[in-house]
Amino acid sequence: MTKTLRALSMGIALAVCSTPSFADDLHQIYQKALEKDAVLQQAIAQRDSAMEAISVSRAPLLPQINLTADYSTTGSNRDVRELDRGTASLSLNQSIYDRSNWVGLDRAEKVASQADTNYQAALQDLMVRVSEAYFDVLSARDQLEFVQATKKAIARQLEQTKQRFAVGLTAITDVHEAQAEFDQSVADEIVALNQLENSYEGLREITGMYHKDLNVLNTERFSPVQPDPKLSSDWQKMANDKNLNLIISQLGVDIAMQDIELAQSGHWPTFSLFAQLNAADNDYDSNLIGKSSYTDNVIGVQMNLPIYTGGGTTAQTRVARANFVEASQVLNETYRAVMRGVINAYNNVKASISAVRAFEQTVISRESSLQATEAGFEVGTRTIVDVLDSTRNLFDAKSRLSDARYNYILSVVQLKFAAGNLSEQDIILINNGLTRPTS
């Protein structure tokens, strides 16, 4: 297992360090995701389809012109033995009033607006997903680094304990304790390596390619700040106006209302103008008849008033009204979810700031504690278990500090997303806080 673990560790190390001059950063990966992300491409296709559907809905309001023509030859053994006949017809139909056509056009425009808003929401969602996947990789790499540092420290302590046991300065139980901790650190490293590989897959799912060399968080410049605006209520008001999922749901209600109008239009009369020009040319193979031709034209106005349609129009109206109730409840549910998301994200930002500050102090305290414990072990006042526990506690504090920093960044992204004002500029600002890894 040791050989396998060493090979896996070496493979990841080579992958991470193979192209040190060309590390990907957050903004670069976002740019690649704009082209490759399947979810965003679906939203683009849906938007384009909805835009074209406007032209489809507008078509019945415009003139409908048709030309038909035919030619035929008829043979006979009578006196009139053969007839060559050609006809042509040019027709025009123009809707004067059809309520369903106008409502259908308005509906198509709202559907297109909803699809465009959905595309904008997909863009913001992509920023969230890219950020989460990116910092998942950084978190996994940090975790692996801390686990490997823990293993290295425990290996050193194990070797020292064996030497002390060899000269009679410690009991065999201390050796067993140190060995058990070392074995645990080996298992932890396997888990951390696997988590890192899985996090790489998360990024690949979005961009379609691997990104194993990434810029890391510049912890020296990192400084969390309070949300701006500072009040949760202000963020909720912002979300009420700008949250894209909320706007999509509101448009869904508007579309459902127009579906009711569309169904009710089945009761309304329709008026249309029609005109037709007909021409025919007959050529008889007979001296008695010879050739004949004619043209005629027709123009008029047609009205159609549905009197009874078997109850279908009334039933369609009831269906549309039920769908309107459903859309209204979807809007209500979305509003509650959005407000909850804003409050949760706001609280997470505040908590992350406190956590970062607390774990920064914890790391300092753990470092002092480990130094004191190691000194106590040297003079016999502390046991090897105390040293091992202090070692794990130190790297656990470093791991928690790392996670708190990433949680702060992602909480800010989530808060802006919930409020509806997340933009590429936010990605750029986060990206400016990254730097090339030192090793």
C-alpha cells in the first residue's frame, strides 16, 4: 500500500507542478466555462429558440399570400379528342382581428423575456459553480498538504520515540501510540488524495478539461470585510428587485395570465380580408371549339363566430386558470426560498469573518501549545500521546482556518447571487486575491 500511495502522491505532484508558468486562475477558468459549460449552452439555445418563436407568433398577423397552378392533358376518342388545360390562382388572406393572434404574440414576447432572464441567471449560476469547484480544489490541496505535514511530523516523532525506547528512556507503549498515529496519518493521506482527484473532476465537468495547476489564495493579502450594505434587510430588498429566479417566476405568472386570455379568445369572433385572382386556359384539339380562356377575381371580408365548440373553450379556460394558480404558488415558493437564501448567505458571511479571526488566533495558540508539549516531553512531564495530539490539533486548526477563508469567499459569492447582483467583476476581484503557488 505504501508503494501505491507513494506513486499516487508522485502522480499528483507531477500533475500540479508540470506547468508552473501557465497556471490557470479563477477568471481564466470562468472564461473557458463560458464556451464549454453544457448548462449555459442549454440556456443559450433556449433563449435563441424563444426569440425565434416571436417571429412565428407574429406571422399570422401578416398577409398570407399563396400561388397555385396546375396543367393537365385529357385524351378522348370522341369528337373532342384532347384537352390541354392550365389554371392558376393567386390568393391573399389578411387577418383584420383575431384576439388569439395578438395574445399569442404578447405571450411569445414574455416567454422570450423569461428565456433571456433564464440565460442571465445561468451566467450567474455558472459564476457560483466555477467558484465552488475552484475553491473545492484549493481546499482539497490544502487538506492534502496539512495531512502530509502531519504525517511527516508524526514520522519524525515515531523515529524519535523508537530511539528513546532503544536507550530505555520511554516505554514500548509510546512506540505503539506513535505507530498507530502514523498509520492513521497514512490512511488520512489516502482519503485526502482521493478527495483532491474528485475535486479536479468537479472542474472538468464544467469546462470539459483538466485544471491541475491553479493559482492559490494569497493569505498574506487576504482580509475579510463586512457585507456592504451592512443590514440583512437591505440585501433582502435588493433580492426582491433583482433576483433573477424571482423575476423568472414572476414572468411565469404573467405568461399563465396570458394563457387564460388565449383560452378565452376562443369565444371571440375573428375577421379577415380575403382576395383571390383566378385564371384558366383551355386548348381543345377540335375545330369546333378551339381555345378558350378566362380570368376572375374575388374580394371580401369573412367573419367567424364560435357559437358552440363542445365545451372545449370553457374547459381550456379552466385549465389555464388552474395553471395560473400553480404559477402563483411557484412565485410564492421562489420568493420564500430567495429570502431564505439571502439571509443564510448573509449570516454565513458574518460567521465566516468571525471564524477566520478565531482560527487565526487558534493557530497561534496551537503552535505555542505544541512547542510547550514537545519541551515537556523532552523533560518527562508530558507523554508522546500529548505530543501527537498537539501535532494533530495544530494542523487541524490550520485546516479549519483554510476552510474558513474559502467559506468566506464562497459565502460572499452566494450572497451576491441571491441578491441578483453577481457579475464577472466579482470574479475578477476574487481573482486579484490569488497568486502563484510557492511550490
